Amino acid sequence: MKEISLCVMTRELCHKLFQGWENDPAIYMDKDQFTAYHYEEAAVDRYFEAKQEPSRVLLAIMKEGEPIGEIQLKQINREKRECTLSIHMQNDAVKGRGYGACAERLAVQYAFDVLGMAAVNADTIVKNTRSQHVLEKVGFQFVKEENGFRYYRYEQ
């Protein structure tokens, strides 16, 4: 495994993450919606606060003591025992090196072992083939393609 770990995202880690953030055009369905990212302390505070809710766990992807991405386990449904995974890596310097796949494996294990989930869902826009490749590499199974998205599921 790559030298990656996950920890609960703190406000301080969130700021460190976004200070080195670069938007990725691959995650935009409409390229006209893409804009370069500019760090703003108040915007990061609002983002962090918005993610603090019972149906979501926000985790920092850590490498050598620094955040290089985030993973969210969201839409946590304790009755159905399933949730949805979302991952975003900080910038191109940490993409394509296996860190995301390692982080996704750790997040799936966290969902099963800590949250008691039986399944983890994920989706990508159709053109984000890099994300689709990583999901499949980790063990997610393709479910369907619909309305410009590809849907995946990982069952324990």
C-alpha cells in the first residue's frame, strides 16, 4: 500500500488542503463551468461547516503528515446500511500515483468496519474515465449509466 492514511477532516486540515487546491476540468460535465480555483479563507470555512452533518463523514487523505485530498462518505443510510463515496485529490501532483486507489480502499474498509455499512455506492460523470478506472481497480462494480453519469457499487 502507498503511504497514505485517512483521518477525520479538521478545519485546519481543510484549510491546508485547499491552500494547494487546483480545480480539475475532468470533473465538469460542461467545460464552460470550469474556473481556476482561488483560495479564500471564508469560503473554506463555509465549505467545512456545510459538511458537518450526521449523514456524512469527511476524511482527509494524508501523506507524510499533509492533506493531499478528501474522501466523503455521504448519504449515510443506517437502515439500508449503505452510503456514497466521493473523492477529490488536491492537484495533479498527487493524481495518477495510486494514492486515490489506496484512499478509496481505506474508505471502503472504514465504511464497513467503523460505520457498519454493507455497501458503498459511487458515481462519476461519463467523461471522467480516470475516476472510473480507479473505482473498478478498487473493486467497485459498474451498475448503470444514466443522465451523463456512471454508477458503481461495492458490496461486502
